[in-house]
Amino acid sequence: MTLSLRAPLMTVAPRATMAVLSLIGVLVGWEILARALASTYLLAGPVDVTRYLIDNSGLMLRALSVTLYEAMWGFVWGNLAGIALAAVVVLVPRFENLVQSLALVVFCLPLVATGPILRVLYGPGLGPQVTLAALAVYYTTFVPTVVGLRATPSTWLDLVASFGHGRWKELTVVRATAALPYLVVGLQIAAPAAFLGAMVGEFTGAERGMGVLAIQAMRSLDVQATWALATVASLVSILAYLVVGGIGKYLWPDRPSIIMASPAQNDGAGRGAKWLKTCGLGFMTLGAVLVLWWGLFELFDVNSFFAKRPMDVWSYLVTSPKALEHRLVLWEAMGETMAFAVPGYLAGLLLGAVLAGVFVLMPNLAGLVLPVSIALRSIPIVTTAPLIVLCLGRGAAGTITIVAVMIFFPTLIACLQGLRQAPGQILDVFNSFATSPLRTLFLARMPAMLPAFFASARMAVPAAILAVTVAEWLSTGTGIGNLMALTTSTSDYNMLYSSIAAVTGLSALAYAAVGALERVVLTIYAPEQVR
């Protein structure tokens, strides 16, 4: 009995010690750097942040309670929507590709531009914040739930069929049970994402909340307030991430790794057939988006002054006398945004993958740094963006860094999980030939990492767009994010809807392009992953 209890304690103790040491190191380094840069008024250390929070505890608690309330309801509704969509995919397989494509398109909507439209539609109140929180989480729950529903052992399904039960009983009794560990994985990512969505909603005209205080602190150049708000938001997001993950680990110790995109699959069709199928799905998705866009506005009889229909955007960009001028403004802004988003996206992916390889080669370093990295992956970008702008300025360096930070931490965690998925038998073969760790990394672990890397790369596309538009919206004064902010303030809804359509379409196309690249790469280097 004593030995059985001692083993887990001996396993957990080093991890807890590493986590504590990492936290202490971060706090000490933060305070030292803040004191060294005291004359620059760029960085507030833990001591100053703590003092500010004590002096303004009432204000912070009131704002935090509002944002948490919004995030909670967004978390509930968004996850219910994600679970419902996953159930539809399993119950009606013929609609699977269309439902997944529509879910992706909605997920690619730029939150910073969707907020002002929701503000007009809802009017005053919490509606926009709750809706944006729901939009931020539903896809992160939808994808793992679909994977979990499909992970049901065939023997369970055969047993249900032997009793003559249909697909509904199969879904609610058997598949739902198998999907629960995967659902918890999605909920773990969704918890901090809901807080992010609520804060973005508060940026777009709310009267109370953490986002409102963040805007006020940035405009007044209040460094202590900016760092204090970022610290509180980060701690809340990290705590939500760890609590949901802890519950999942307690209930399902062998729960799956975080899967944020379905693996690439090869259906055996020829290249021409695949191309036709892809094009057909693209046109179906586009048609469904246009019908839903037009139909919802018509159904609720929304005023066409601020609720532009697809034909309004088409006229604005194609057939109106000033269509060319409008397109030039839009393309110029998109070009400015891509000039920052693409380098930041690639830098975040590269740094995350490289550092994951370093951690595999140097496990002691991983034990020290990884706990901090896992925590930092849940920090909302709306809190880190102002801090990075304070330190690096409003130019290219600050914006690219914001995008890279948004991409880096999820990529690091995903790639590290992928590197650890290398089959033990293959590693034993390399060890038997006394192969160096570096060679084993490239020849054995890297192929096993590729699916996780590309899953992260796909999810990073809308994340990069969110990061760059938030930076442009809040501080840089350039790019499509700034254009959407200007058109919102001037009620130029034609340009606003055109910007949303352009950003959403570009994000969805880039997501699909990364998926196509994934299938090509996996076919060459890890063909077993696409069979």
C-alpha cells in the first residue's frame, strides 16, 4: 500500500518542483528587468502590479466579475453549439464536409469586426460579448468532439446494433461515452478562449469589463494599469485552463492529446476526382454562406443601412461607379496586414517546432520551461498585444512579434506532443544501432510530429489573422484591422462588410491551402498517416 502511493507522489513531486521553480524564475526575472528599465516607463514589475491591484481592488473585481459572467455564458452556448454540430456530423454523414466547411468559415470571421455589427444588432447589453465568446470557443470543441465520437470501439457499436437500436441510441449512449475524454480536451482550450472573446466584445463599445479598462489604460498610457490588467486576465485564463485540464486528468488519466484538427485522410480517389470534389465542396460552401447571410438578415428584417446583404457587397466592390477605388483601398489594407501576418505566422511555427525538438534533446530544460509554456499558451492575445506594443513600438517589429507569440506557444505544445508519439518499437531499433539522439529526432520523431505540426499550422491561420487585426485595431493604425476600426467609427458599413468578407475568405482559403500542403507532405514522409 505504501509503495503504491509513493510511486505517483515521486512522479508528481519533480513536476511540481519544476513548475514552482519556473514560476519563481519568471517572477524574479520580470522584476529585475522592470527595475532595469524603470526610466523607460515600458515595464511594470510584479511589485508595482501587486501595489496597483491592492489600490484598485474594487474596480478590478467589478470589471472582472462582468467579463467572467460574459465568458461563462459564451462558454456554455459556444460549447453547446460545438457539440450539436458534432452530433449532426455523426448522425448525417453525407452533410459532414459541408457542416465542417461552414463551421470553419464562421470560425474565421474576424472577431474585432464582428463585434461592432453585433453591437448594432443587439443594442446595449451583454449580447455582443457573450456571442463573441461563443464564437471563440465553439470550433475548439467541435473538432475534438467529432474525433471522439468517431473513436468509439467497433465492438461497442456492434453491441448496440445487436439489440436493434438506431443511430440516435448509438450516439447518445455509446459514442457520447467514448467522446467524453476528447470533449474535455476541447473544453480545456475553450475556457481561456471564452475569456478572450468576451474581452474582444468589450473593446467594441461595452460600458464595463476588463476590455473597457484595457482600452482606457492604453489610451492614457498607464503602464501599471496595463500590466496589472494583463496579469489578472492571464491568471484567470491560466487558471481556467488548468482547472478544466485537472478535472479531465482526474476523470480520464489516459485522455488523448489535444487534437485541434482532423487528421489528413486519403479516400483513394484519383487526383482529378479529388480536385472536382474539392471544387464542388467549395462552391456548395460559398452558396450556403451567401444564402445564410441573406436569409438571416431577411428573416429578422434587419435594417439594410447597417446589415449589408451579399448583393450590397457585390455592388460596392464590382458594379458601382467607384468599385475600383473601393477594391484598391481594400487590397492595400489587406497587403499591409499580410506583410505582418505572414512573417509572424511562419516565425511562430518555426520557433515552436524548433524549440520542441530542443526540448526532446534536452529533457531537463523542458522540465523547467515547459510548465511556463503550457500556462502561457492560454493567455489572451488582447492582453499581450498592448504589452508588446509598449515594449517594441507600433511598427513592424511589434506587430510581427504579436502574431508570432500568438502562434508560438500552441505550436510548441502540439509539436512536443507529436514528437513524443513516435512508436516505441522504432525508437528501440534506432537505440539498438546506437543512433545519436539528433539523428533519431530527424529520422524517427519528426515524421511522427508532422500531423500535430500541421494541425497546429491550420488552427494558427485564423489565430494569426486575429492577432494582427487586434494589433492593428488597437495600436498600429495600418492594415485591414485599422480599416475596419475606421469604417466602424464612420458607419461605412459597405466597406466594413467587404473587409469582413475578404478576411474570412482569405483565412478559409489559407486554412485549406495548409491542409493541401499537409496531405502532400504526409504522403511523402509519413504515408501511414493518410491511409
